[in-house]
Amino acid sequence: MRTLFFAVCTTLLLTMVSCEKAGYNQYVVQNGTDHSIRIEGYDRFPIVYSNDGLTSTKTRNKDFKSTVEIIAIKPHDAYVVFKGTGFHGEPQGIFSYPDEIDSVNIIFNNQKILVQFCDEGSLKSINFCDIERNIMNNEIEYEKTKIGRSSSEIEYNFTYTITEADYNNALPIEAH
């Protein structure tokens, strides 16, 4: 009887300790325009590792450009993604792999484009570049609202709205 009691108590204790309640942040990109939008995340300056046998160095390949992720949003619709926080959390932001993205194109109806990128000299992460209405800067450009608490984590909703003013500031694709 003691063995059964000990086994049940141990199982309950391990279950309680191993249960980790994950927190989530919600990221929303609201299309406040009459235009279909395609958001393209790029890696313009990927890190290239070279190894001469003694040392390994990192350089940036200027001639390389790869699309990392594309997000499409219909007129007056929204793109919503939830990202886990905490110890086993996910990279935060609208893209799946934000650390791989150093440039973003926002394309309206395949006719006009807003380009957001850092020049190579200031390139640390597009999140922190001085870009007007930087879609990658969650902390400054997004409306941040507390939506709850999970375990010890505060959960937030981050909302970025693409406006008609953004459309008006975009350049024709032919001119770009």
C-alpha cells in the first residue's frame, strides 16, 4: 500500500513540476487599405562563414538576396500569428524567422512598393534600424496592449496597421 501511495504521489509531483504553462504574444498586421498587400521578408546580407583551416570568419555576401517569408493580406483584413514566450519561447514578431530577415518589401496590388532595409554599415538587425514605420520594430511601431498573464509571463497584443498613407508613400514598382 505504501508503494502504491508513493508511486501515485511521485507521479503527481512529476506531472505538476513538468507542466509548464506557456505564454503567448499575439502579432497582428492590419491592412487598413483598399489594396491587396504582400509583405516579403528578405535576407540581403546573409552571413557567410569561411574557414581557412585555422580560423573561421564571418562576412556578408552583398550579391545574395533570398526571400525568407511572404505574408499576403487582403484589403481590410488582418494577418494574425501567436508566438510562444518564456523559456522555450519562439522568436517574436510577424515572421517565423525574424533573425534571418534584414529587409522587407510591402507591395500593394503588385503596382506599388515600400522598401524597408538597413544599409550594410548600420546593419545589426532591421528591428533597430532607423526606418520610418519599420514593420519589424515591434516595440516602437506597433500598438502594444496587455491581454493577459500566463504563468509568470505577461501576454501582449502587438498591432501594426498599414494605412492609405503608406500606399500613397509607396513608389510605382516600375520606378523602383
